[in-house]
Amino acid sequence: MTGMLLSLVKDPERLESRLKEIPAEPGVYLMRDRSDRILYIGKSKKLRSRVRSYFREQHNLNARIAMMVQQVAEIEFIVTDTEAEALALEANLVKQHQPYFNVLLKDDKKYPYICITWSDDYPRIFITRKREMRNSKDKYYGPYVDSHLLRETLNIVKRIFPLRQRPQPLFKDRPCLNFDIGRCPGVCQLLISPAEYRQTMQKVAMVFQGRTAELMEILTEQMNGAVAGLNFEQAAIIRDRITGLKSLTAEQKVSLPDDTVSRDAIALAANSERACVQLFQIRAGRLVGRLGFVAEIPAGNLDENGGGAILQRVLEEHYYIAEAVEIPAEILVQHELPEGEILAEFLSQRKGRKVTIFTPQRQVKAELIEMVEKNANYELARMQQFSDRNSQALQDLADILDLPELPRRIEGYDISHIQGSNAVGSQVVFIDGLPAKQYYRHYKIKNPRVTSGHSDDFASLAEVLSRRFRKYVEDPELERTSNPDWPDLLMIDGGKGQLSAVVTVLQEMNLLTDLRVVSLAKQREEIFLPGESLPLVTESEQPGVQLLRRLRDEAHRFAVTFHRQQRSENLQRSRLDEISGLGFQRQKQLLGHFRSIDGIRMATIEQLAASPGIGKQLAQQIYEYFHPQN
């Protein structure tokens, strides 16, 4: 059983035996941990030498991959006939499993995406900095460097095309003003069919696919057809949409000799810690998108080959999830790619036509690469300035707390409730001084003594910390110091009482010796250490104290938001409790389907009956509850 195995680095005999089994052929390798979870999926033209390099050249690995190697307990491989097949297989497996260590590009929430929720009957479009595949049908475009320009583009798109403007209806029985002025097709009242609305959204998607010129050609044909059919009103509407689309790229002309070719140009700028990568999307001679990525630098240095390897990985990750129509005919790269021919073959197969990848040496295309590199340098300088401020804050915090090393992962905890009702806890995580929202967690307090009218923040915090670190008690062999899940510092929102409650439960779990815990009191911004009656001597404006305050405020915000959500859901369910035959599970399904009580109230009997778990008879009861006059 894989879950019972030691990591391979702790079992040299089994490691060597496993490495000898791997053939020197092209293919894909999968690295798994002790729980049989896939950590990493990679490809290589020679599987044996590539996998062996992880364990023989650990000093050349960056910190992230070195941490991953420490957790590898099993290695699987799949042999393919060609390197191009290995690349295609890797792309499919990564998309399917989304392993944690496969992400070369740091998800620091710096750059925003556009998301279109194709999984909904009426797809939504919105800007987000959190790329999570809630449904495989949903589509993300980006990440975009210029968030201001992205918001402006989305606003123009919403003025050009009639789209739903509100997440929730303003009125229950009629559309709002947006429908009257032509900004919304009346989605809330189902005045447009899902199929018609999706056709409109497909046109919108073309803008973010870089296919604006193609969209304008389609609209021009439709306008001419409307004129030929004497439908001048419709022709005028389409004409205004074409005019609006022209305004999107009016000032983004890029001077190139062959404007008909679609191309991407990619370049990077790097220091000893990170590389900032910029990708310019140029369609019909116009810059339609400027994407940004951040990658870690292996072993703290970067030569030209290393630059090519990073560009190769960025392009692979970017095009893995792109649709065939988004792949350009030409890709200009700053450095030669180590496997450029394989990537070009893979992209050509996906696109259905030849895709060329090359490094321009002179004239206009080389100047374009220089322009992309210049923008990457500006972005790197901005990030470095921001990173220096964070480093200063982390160093100051380490000095304040007398820590042996900088606290890379800091966790903050808070409790929220109203006189004990709907009590919840929050866990927020800062990595390198920045919020890492993918690791945030909510906790519903289960302690039976914490009820409406009786609160106990001490017991609630003790419960949250107990649940957070329970797995390390259940499995004492679970790695701590090299585990990315293990914190360097815990911060509790509160004073000596809250800190004592947490210290007590960590002592009972035999974890206190391996954890550093502090609390931050609200009133005077005082930092308390376990066993100390007086706070540390600090200044409120010290960088380290300000970092703890940001962490504390974020933990408070996250807890309060979840508390309000729980309170709202309970209020909603209290109304549904009055309907006979509608138990908790059906209430949950009903709210999940209609999103809110208002959505349930506005639904027809047929719509209610069509929702999961609701038959026609129960749908009739629900409808009569909200419409007693009928």
C-alpha cells in the first residue's frame, strides 16, 4: 500500500531499484506521496535520466521542487512512441489531476483573469484573481498585466453586447432599467433563451481570445444581411457594436510588415529569485492582450538555456488550457526553447495548421521582442521593490520574536459570532508576507457549550487549532519541517487569555515545541508570547508589527464574512423550515439550485419541480407558501 511507504529519499535501496526500472525512452512520469496523491507530472525524451536527475542533482533544484522530492514515495511512468505524444499526454494528465507542484508559475494573485462560466445556463462573465476550476466547462482568459485596462475592456464589452448586469435580480416580477435601455436581455425574467444568450456570450469570448478582427468580420456580414433584408434597426445595432469593438484596439497598433499573421511574442527579465515573463498577443497587427507570469529561478541563477526552459514551460502551461482558435500561427521567443520543435509539433496538431516558433535576430520582429523584454524589466523592478518591503517586514518580525529564520509561512486565527450564535473560526495564511488565499480555511464551531447567548472564544480557538493540527497527532511520522503545510509562525487574534487557550491545546497535542505562537491584542497592538505576562516592547509602526496587523485584519475579515454568510443561510433556512416535507437536504439542494430565497420565490411550479429532489407535489407546496394569494 503506497500510503504505508517511506519517502524514496529515506529508502535508498528502494529508490535505486525503482530508478533502474524506468526505461530510457520518451514518456511521462508521475510522482506520488505516501497518501497516493499525485505531486507532479512531467515528460521527457529519456525518462530514466530525467527522473534520476531529481535525486542525483538535488543541489540544482529550487526550494519548491526540492521540497516535493522529499515527499515522493512512488514513481509511475507511461512510455510513448514520440516526444510529441509525451507532451500531449502530459498536458491531458496535468489538466485532469492538477498536481500542486506542477505549477511553475507562482499564483500570487497579482494578475487578474477573465472568467466565463459556461457551466451555467446563462453564463456569467467577471474578473477574478483566483483561478479555480469549479467546473471543467468554465473558461479563464489571462492573466492580464494591466488590470485597469482589463476592467475598461469588460465595461466596453458590456456596453456593446446585451449581457446580464447584476448577479441577483433587482425585482421579482419584472426586469430592471438595464433591460429597457438595451444593456441586458432580461435574463432574470427568462426573456431570452439560454441558447440565444450563449450565442451572444460566444461573441464576447472572441474578444478575450484575441479574435476581435474575426468578430468584426462576422458582425459586418450580419449587418449587410440586415440591410439587404431592410431590417435597418437591427443593422444600426450591429453597426454600433462594430464601432465599439474598433474603440478597443484603436490605440494599440503594432507596426509589423505582415499584419495578417496572428502571433505571440514572449520574453522575460530575471534576477536571482524570480523571472517576470510577458506575453504579447498580436492579432491583425494590433496588440489585443498583454499577459504576465512569475516563475521561480532554479538554484538562484539563470543562464540563456535556463531562460529558454522557463519560456518553454510558460508556453506549455499557457497553451495547455487554450482553445485551438487561440493558438497563433507564429510565436516569437526571446531565447531558443530546449524542446521548441516538439512544442511546435504539438501546437500544430491542436490548431490543425502549422505553428512556427523561432527567435528573431534582426529587424522589426527582433525589436518587438526587445519591447516585450523592456516591459518585463519594468514589471520585475516593480515586483522587486514590493518584495524588498515584504522582506524588510519579515526580517523585522524575525528580530522582534528572535526567530532563527525568516517566517515564510505565517498563519492567523480569529473567531466571529454574535453572542455565541453562528460561531465560526478562520485560518488565513501569508507566504513571504503575502496573502495565499488558496490555503485559507473556515471552521464551524462544533463545541456544544458555544450556543446562542453563551460565547467562549477561548474554547473556540482551542477547537480550531485542535482540528487544524489533528492529522499530525494521528500520524506522528508526518513530515513537519520540510512540509509546505507546516507554519513557521502562528498568530492568534487576542490577548493573553486567547494565547493561553491555544498554548494549552498545543501542549496536550505535544506540538508546542515545534511551533512558534504569538498573539496580537487589538486595543494597543501588543504582542504577547507564551508564558510572558507583559507584552513585547515594540512600536506600532514597525514593519514587523504592521505585517502582523495586516494578518490579524485579514483573519478578522475572513471570519466575519463567513459568519455573515452562515447567519444569512440560517435565516433563509428558517423560512424554508415552515414548508412541510422540505427537510435539510432538500433545502440545501433548493438553495444551491436557485442561489437565494428570492430565486425560489420567483420560480414557477415547473421550475421548482425541475430542481433536484423536488417533485411536482412538493413544488406546488413551495409555490403556494410564497404565493398564498394564488
